[in-house]
Amino acid sequence: MNKFLFSGLLILSTSFVFADGHSSAEKEVLKTLATYFEARNAGDWDTVVAHESKSGTYGTNSDGSFHKPVVMQTAEDWASSGQGGSLNVHYPEAIQLSDDVVYVRFYYEGMTEVEGNSKPYRTRVTMNWVKEGSKWVAKSQHYSSASYGGVHVSLAADFED
């Protein structure tokens, strides 16, 4: 009897080694995250807004300013913000906190363009994605400088393994 119990526990405990470590919700949110930021790079503001909570989002910018109040941005708001450039998500991680909340963190860097002025940008981002109906949407975004108060100028060595 002990042999069977021990064998069963051994099989059960090693079966997790073969899993990829992500729930279906985490996989779905990571895919949605990529779509959201691809739309931001492309200036596809309708898609951006479609991936944000209908009840608004909460944000904190990397410029050291105070937390922002809840905002319900429209495609027109995004278009008139003057934001642009080419920024990329690096090393995204997703952790499911509950059935309808997934926490995501990643690095976000590239060249940002605001009102015609381009400069390198690197930040750490945390987001909470919530399930609204059958869809995952961004509810909160927190950007914090990845270079202790300044913006790091990316070098080729930053991308080497």
C-alpha cells in the first residue's frame, strides 16, 4: 500500500515539471498585451481603446508625476495625445491573481516620439488585466523609470545574451 501511495505522489509531483507554467488566462493576456502594444505602435487607436476597460483605466507615468485619476480615453483622445515612436515589450510575465485578474510585468523600450521630438525610452511596466465579459482588458498601468530617475540610452550590448 505504501508503495502505491509513494508512486502516486511521485507521479503527481513530477507532472508539474512538464507543464509550461502558464494558465490559459495568462497565455490569453500575454497575447492580448502584444496586440495592444502593436496597436499603440501603429497608431491604431480604435484597437487600443477596445483593449482598455470600459469603466476606465488607472495610470502612473514614468515621469515622476502623481498617479492619474481614472480615465476613459477615446480613440480621439489617443490620437490627439501626440504620442508615437517605436517601443517594444521585452520579457513579459503574467501571473493570474484570480479568475478575472491577471498581473503583467515587462520592460518597455525603444524610441518615443512626442509632438515631433524623438528620444530613447526605457521603463518597467506593471499592468492589471481584468476580464470584462469574455474579453481581457487593461485596467491599470504603472510605468517606472528603469534607470533610477533618468532615461537609459539603449546600446547594442543591452540586447546581447
